[in-house]
Amino acid sequence: TAAPWLGFGPEEPTQEAGRARTVQRWRGLEAVPAGWGRSVVTIGVFDGVHRGHQELIGHAVARARERSLPSVLITFDPHPAEVIRPGTHPARLTSLRRRAELVAELGIDAFCVLPFTLELSRMDPATFAHEVLVDRLHAAEVVVGKNFTFGHKASGDVATLTELGRRFGFTVLGLDLLSDHDITFSSTYIRSCIDAGDVAAARAALGRPHRVEGVVVHGAKRGRQLGFPTANVATPPYTALPADGVYAGWFVIKDRSLPGAISVGTNPTFSGRERTCEVYVLDVNEDFYGFDVAVEFVERLRGMERFDGIEPLIEAIQRDVQRTREILS
């Protein structure tokens, strides 16, 4: 039951209210421990684990504690859209590993990833409810958003789930979507903010800065020649990179968050073609090559520009670094 796809085993310790708590992580229903008892379950893709997700997960955790039961979060991999409509995978807001970390911080006891296959997509609502919620997880209660759909061609909704719950012996709590100032928090909304470069709006909806993850690789080393050496972060496919531009943010490596000026784009001054994410880490002179890192976007400084020569570019970078210091201080 090890889970190399997440980089850790089936159980991971976390801290909650000053005490250690073990969070179980499963890939596939066959990884659910034998003898698993009743539980409170919440279901969704949960990409981003944004403020709306946090509200939903918080209710599931609270209901589980009221019943003295463990809470289970079900998510899917790959994204259902990619299986149902190949080539339409939306930009990914969080990796599975990051998603597991975030929901553990919210108090979830078990993080269950269901491999999303054509076979799963063709299950009718009753079969899904029986095989996933009843037979393997022994759901006592299921907590979902009021827009929740499931089963073949999304034929099941909260009313369907409630009726199935009466048949199979679990209750259903359908929650309204969280909104603020006429904005309903959703992964689609956050993707649109990121795509436009509005990382401040994305941060407000997520409740934290948008983060991308990757490995530091060798680049063209032009930053070093300019006096601003950068860490070139290679991100996985489907990563939600912000619009081309320069941002203030954090470079996260191991247990350190270091301030950085972040460039996303093609380096038009040098006629670049490949889109990259590069970070000038302030006041640190270290070799980051080969490390797994994260980049968190706090605020957009400017769009990507083409400069007529090296000197104007250096002057612009100096201004970017100064603004980054001011924002992150």
C-alpha cells in the first residue's frame, strides 16, 4: 500500500493543536485497510483546496468529530475532464502531494485518491455509491457541495445521493458554495485569475499564495551574466503558471521560504521562445540545481517587456528587486 506517486508511504504524521496525528493516504479502494469502520466522507477534485473547499472540508471534519468517526476525503487522478474529453485537462492548481498536505492541515484523517478511468466514469450513481461509499468506506455521512454531481454523464446530484443514502444507510449534507462580494470561489475562477496574472485575487480566493512546484534545472545562465542569477524551475505538465510577467513571491526549498523576484515568460529581450519560470532569490548565493522547490506568487509587478539593450533591462530588474523587498517586508 505504499504510495510512491506522492513521495511517501500510506501514513504520514502531521501536527494538530500541539499533538501528533497520523493521516492515512490511499491510492485506490484496494488500499483501504481491512476492517475499516464507519466514516464521514467528502468527495471532489479539490484542486487548489481554496476557501470554498476549506469550508466544505471543515464541515466534514466537524461532523466526523461529532460522531467520533474518522473523516475521509476522496479526490481523483487524473482530472476527470482529461479522461472524459482527452486534451481538455485544466491547468493544475495543486499537485496531489500538496493537496494531501493541505487537507491534512484541515484535519482530514484519510486522503483517498481514486484513479479516474473510463470504467469509473461509466458507473451509474447507485453503483458508485454502493461500491465506493458503502462497500469500502462504510460511509455514515457524506458532505458535498450543492453543485455536486456524480455517476455516468453526471447523472447523479445531491438529491440522487440523498435518496441513495436512505437506501444504503448514510446521510447527506449538501452545502451552499462559499462566496464573497458576488464572487463564488471555485477552481475555475482561480484559474482565470492566474491566467490573467492577477495573483492577488487568486491569493484572496485560495487563502494563501498560489504555488507551483518543480525541479531547478540548468538554463541559459543569462541572469548570472547580468548580475542576477536565477533558479530555473521546470514545472510538470498542466501546471497553472501565471500570465507572462514579473512577480514578487517566495522561493520555497525544504523548510525555508526565501524572498524572490519571479519572471514568467519567454525572455523577449533575448528572442526567447520557450516559456520559463525563473526566480532571483534575494540575498542568497547557493546552488539550487537538482532540488525540488516551490514558487509562491504574491503580487504582480509588471508585464513582460522587451528592452532595447542590456542596461535598460538591468535597471528594470533592479526596480523589480526593490519592489519585491518592499512588498514582502
